[in-house]
Amino acid sequence: MSKQVNRKDKGKSHERVGKTSFKKAYAKGNVPVKKKVQPKAKSNPDQIRLNKYISNSGICSRREADMHISIGSVTVNGKVITEMGYKVKLEDDVRFDGSRINPEKKAYVLLNKPKGFATTTSGNKGRTVMDLVANATASRIKPIGRLGRNSTGLLLFTNDETIVKKFTNSKNGVARLFHLELDKNLKYEDLKKIKEGFKIDGKEISVEDISYIEKAPKREIGLKIKNTGNSIIRTIFGHLNYDIIRLDCVMIAELTKKDIPRGHWKLLTELEINNLKML
């Protein structure tokens, strides 16, 4: 006659066996030990992996960027970087084969500047042109060249370094047309002197063209010049004993103030951008 096993005892028997088996398995190292999960370090939103920075600039894919980084084709703030996973800030000077690159979308903004705004990106100069284009684009743009605080007219902003170089090239540059009003009529011999070119303190001064404004007093002048600043214009007329009462940039290359009221801006069209690139 078989011995009846009490269900209660049977359950305890299984429990003892289970515990014994687990202890044996644990001793043999067959049971994984649950590791304490360390919290992930928070990523810095102001930094980006170098390969992604390069990829976002449109030069190549991330994988190709890694290859270029490994062979020393990339510098950050003047230092060659070959480390994979290296992180940079958006404001860092990142160069690919010597040329500076930008991971942000290219943007081109044309402003019709009013008086009273300084041409600077500094935040401690009072009202600046950056205040006027603050909502134009999400990309970080800067003005090409300068217009004095009391000068008016067209000012181009971009983050396209190729265009910036094109404008600031000392030999070629891009012509800008100014409408000037002087404190007195410009003598013809002075107009001729400016047109032919002359020296100030041993430095050669030249302009693309100069003429009287049609059907206006002879103190109103049209001047085309490739220099990106307007201080040279004041230097020219100051040297000849004229004061500039009003200085207005009316054209940059083929870009005009049409449909841009004073103090307003517009984004360049694709055709306008392509025309600038072809200059």
C-alpha cells in the first residue's frame, strides 16, 4: 500500500528542491546577476559630433566624414582632429581641407537698413542690424560689409562662407552702388580725379564708377565701389574737403531695394542666390 503524500508537504518538498537547485546554479555561475543600471549621462545640446557636423554641412555622409577625420583632413579651431566621436560646438571654427564649413542651412537675407542701427553682431552696441533680422531665419547669419549707424540702404546677411569670401575679395569683390548727398556741389575736376583714381597717404584709391545724379543738384552723386565698407567713401570725400550728408546703398550686384521698405528685409530667391554665386 503506497504512502499517501500530503499536498501541503508536497508543496514544501518542491519549494525545498527549487531553492536547492537555484543555490547550486548560482554557485556555478549559471544564473546572471542583475547589474545596477547606471543613469545615462545627459548630452550637451550645444555640442554635436564632428562627423554629423560635417555631414550636415552637405560635404559628405557621416561614414565618409569619419574617413576624412581619420586621415587628418579636418581641423577644429586650428587643431587637426582624428578622434572618432569628437564633439564640437556650433560656434567652433571647423574646416574641411582648409575651408570653413557650417552645419546650418544656408540663408540669404537682404535688409533695407534705416538710420540709427549699428552694423555689428555685438550685443552691447545699442540698436544693431541684428535686431532687424532676428526673425528672418533660424540659421545664424552675419552682415557682409558695413554701413555706418547713420547710413542707410541695402545690407546682405548670410552664413555662406563662399559668398562672404566673394564679397570681401580685395581684388575682385562685388560692386555696390551708393547714392550720396554732399554738403556742397562736387566740382567736375574732383569728380574726374575720383574716377581716374588717386592716392591718399600713399595708398591707391579707386572706384568702379562715379557720376552726377541725373536731374538732381550736383551735390548728389552716384558712386559704384567694390569695397565692402563705407569708411573708404568718407575718406575719399573728406580728403577733398566734402562732408557726406546722406549715404544710401541702393544696389548690391544686381540686388535692389524694390519692394523692401526701409527697416524691412526679404529672403533672396533661388534665382538671386544663383546669380550671386555666378559673379
